[in-house]
Amino acid sequence: MADKIKLAVAFLLVAAGIAGFYLLSGSPTVVRVLSVLAGVGVAAGVAYMTVPGKAFYAFSQESVAEARKVVWPTRKETMQMTGVVIVFVLVMALFLWLVDSSLFWLVKLAMGRSE
């Protein structure tokens, strides 16, 4: 029950930060953005104090660790695959244009409107 109350308070803090953004319409934009960031920051701190918040934090830490384990392609591999994709798109565009033109010609021929 306490976690639900803390999460509700966190939600209200985010809402208060957003409300502050609009209530401070006469203030500089920096102040307005800081009100939203402050609301989100304090809300994140309150949400972290809950069991789901700590589980989410642990999950995000594990996700970062897994992303570091990924073997990313080299620049050369990336450029080669990009070239393959571009060539494939051009070939498919040409093929679809030919099919479309052929079907258009056949429909015109069937309707007796060939020129």
C-alpha cells in the first residue's frame, strides 16, 4: 500500500512540474523547463524508494551491461550493408514501376483505350 501512495505522489510531482511550466508562462523559458525537470527529478527519487522503482533501476542497469556486451558492426560493415539496402530499394522500385506500367498498359488495352 505504501508503494502505491509513493507512486501516486511521484505522479503528482510530475503533474506539478508540468503545471508549473504553464503557470510560469511569464517567466523565462529556462525557469519553466527547470520546473518540469525538478518535478520529474523529485518524482524519480520518490519512485525509486518503491519496490517497483528499485526493480526498474536494477533492470536498467542490467540493460546497460547487456548493451556493452553487444558486438557492434564496424564502420565498413555498416557502410556495406547500407549500400546493399540502397541497391535493393532501387531494384525493387524499378521492378514495381515495371509491374505498375505493365498492368496499366493491360488495363488500357482491355478497355479499348490504347493509344
